[in-house]
Amino acid sequence: MTNETNPQWSRHLQGIADELLHLAVACDVRLRDPGVVERVLKGDETVCGRRNEIGFQKLRKLLMATFDSLGKAIDRIGPEETREITAAITAELAGRRDRPQSKS
């Protein structure tokens, strides 16, 4: 997934999204469930389905950095372009999540 007018921001935000996904899986955290992001930001490890202190701390720090990166993207490329990039990333991640897992 790349945005043709701002590929650097697309790559940056996609990288963040990929790492959030990996950390969420490692901690068994459902980030899209209501209130979960706020609980992670507050340091509430009870949202984890699997105990992983280091992974949870990385997830929390990355979520905080995500908001910072989104703010910078809005400042530099504008809210509309940032929204387009994040919508494309969200759709791509949803497609990955909804794809049947191959059994190897």
C-alpha cells in the first residue's frame, strides 16, 4: 500500500500499523474493541489475553508515538491526505485479518 502523492508518509504509517498489529497479537489485545486503546494508554494490562509485560509496554509506547506521528502527518500533508492514507491502511489490515489463515 503506497500513497502516490506522499509515499514516505504511507510507508511510515504502514510500518507503525504493522508493528501495532504484531504487538497486539503478541499480547492478545483487541485494539479495535471500544475503550481498549484508552485502557492501553492508561497502562491497564488487564486488556491483554496473554501476559507479555515487555510486549505490552512496547505496544503502549507505540500507541503514544502513533498519535504523535498522525499529528505530524496532519500538520505536514493535511488532514484529508492523512485520512486517505489511514483509511487505506485500515482497509488493508482488515483484509489481512479477514483472510482465512493457511495451515502449514
